[in-house]
Amino acid sequence: MHQTGNSIKLLTGNSHPRLAEAVASRLGIPLTPCHVSKFLSLETSVQIHSSVRDEDVFILQSPSPPDINDHLMELLIMISACKTASSKRITAVIPCYPYARQDKKDKSRAPITAKLVANLLAVAGADHVITMDLHASQIQGFFDIPVDNLFSEPSMVQYIKQEVDGWRNAIIVSPDAGGAKRATALADTLNLDFALINRKRKRDLAASITLPTVPPTPQGSDSGSTAGEGSDDENTFYVEKMELLVGDVRGKIAILIDDMIDTGHTVRLAAEVLHENGAKEVYALISHGLLSDTTMENLRDLPVKKLIVTNSIDQTDRINATKDKIDIIDIAPVIAESIRRTHNGESISALFRPNDLFI
């Protein structure tokens, strides 16, 4: 006889089926059959081909470019479908939270879209959210349901120790002030020094200056900050500059730490500054590799020895195109273990205690 309410049901949409299959393999369960497609009108169609009544449902979806809005809509409809099918509990597993960089009102009439996404997930019927390396931790406060924010730091520590030759002579670098806390935490774990790069945007007031000027950085740049904030005129041109503010990188292996890479502009500027200041080698260690506006040539030409990203977003095509430039940190073990612990009512924070092994 079939027992309900006692098993994990793992569903996925079209955003990252490889990750979902890896997580299911780790859990020792099959993916719940689910067909997600579009009608000719481009409306999203969801068909779940197995009963989820009174089951503990986990829906793994990681909205990513270029179909981020379609992926988000798939997730919402799948949550709603499970809700109306009488699932006992629905957990949205979102390794890369969409619209995370729009987390505050940083200029007049700017939307707080990360809060809107939180509202949509709750209204659709999600009871719980599992995500990873949120761009801003305050996003957890946008929800009235439990949110578990996993960390890729233990996996990054393991990668550095295993893959970076001479890592004991390395220095952890944050490319901007916003990532300083993340970088210092990693530096403390590895007992390494820390460096901080200062990113400046100057108003170009002198017409005689021949330095190249660029328009204000659009919202959604790598660091999530926006040129032209506050009282600055949005049409003003800026000269962007980076300089090493804290730390000595001369003769050391510099490891850049950030939560997202999109255009690669921030990583490029930061790596150039580190080379200018005598860094022996530069690695870029990034949680989420959006790379939505980056051609393969741009990736190959980044002045870093390795660009390391997690597989929170499917990087298969980019790995094939850039050969040995990109390395991947597999987060499937962390996701699978967090799902297992959630299902069994065990502590999630125990995953990230020092010296705890979970892979």
C-alpha cells in the first residue's frame, strides 16, 4: 500500500535539469516526472505525472539568463500546481535567487524587485525557500516563510586547498566594499591575509580631459551598485577607476571573491589592478556565474588564471567554449544534504560548522 506524507518528491523545470539530476542521484531518489513546456501563445504549461498528495515536495529551479523570467514563471506555476494537488509542504530550492541585486531603493522610483519575487513565491504557495549565497542577506527578511541561505564557502575552501598550488602564499581579495565581509570570512577560515579594492566613479566635469568616459553602469552590474545614485544626474558621464585600498599583494597569489559575475567588467578591472600591484597570479572565485552579456572571447581574455564558479547555473556551454579557463564547484552535495535535513527536521546550520564534512 502506498504511504503518503513520508517521502521526498523532487521536481524541476527547464532552468538546470543537470543539477536536479545530480541532486536526485545524491538523495537516491528519481526525479518526479514533470513536463514543462510552452503553448503556441508562449504561455507556460506544467504537467506533473505523479501524485504529490500529502508529500514533502521540493522544486529545484535556478532562474538564469537568457530565460530568467520564463524560469521564474515555471517555478511559480509548479508551486501552484503542487499546492492545488494537496502537497503536504512545498519547498522552493532556488540556488541562484532571481532579481537579488534589486534589493533596495537606491534611487528615485526604483523598484525593490527582490521583495516582489518573495511575495510571488509566497502567494503561489511556497512554504519554505532554500537558496544559496544571497546577494544581500536582508532578502531573507522579505519573506514571511522560512528561508535557508546556504553558503558555498566550505566548497570554496576545499577548492583552494586542493586546486591552487601554493595557496598558503595567497591573499583573499574583495573587488569592492560590499563584498568585504564575505572575503574576510574566507580569509579567516584559511588563515590568510585580506585585501580590498576601492571602486571609484568620478563625474567627468572637465571637457578637456581625454580619458575615456563611460555611461553610468546600468543596474545589475557585477557588484549590484549603480552609477548615478543619489543626487547625481543619470545622464552624467563617469570615469571608472579601481585602486588597491587595503593589503599587499606583491608576489602573492590573489584570489578574488565575489557573489556574482555578469559582464565580467568588475573582475577584469580588479585583476588588472592586482597585476599592476605585483600579484603573482590571479584567480576569480565567484558564487554565481550569470555571464549573461559575456561572449566566450571575453571570458578567454579575462586576465585571470582561472575563473571558478559554482554550478548554481548551468555552465556546460561555456566550459566547452573556453576549454580550461573555467572550473566548476559542484553544489549538488550541499543542496542534496540540505533537502535531506529539511525533510528529516535536522539542523541546516550544522552543514557549515568548521571542520564538518558533508560531501
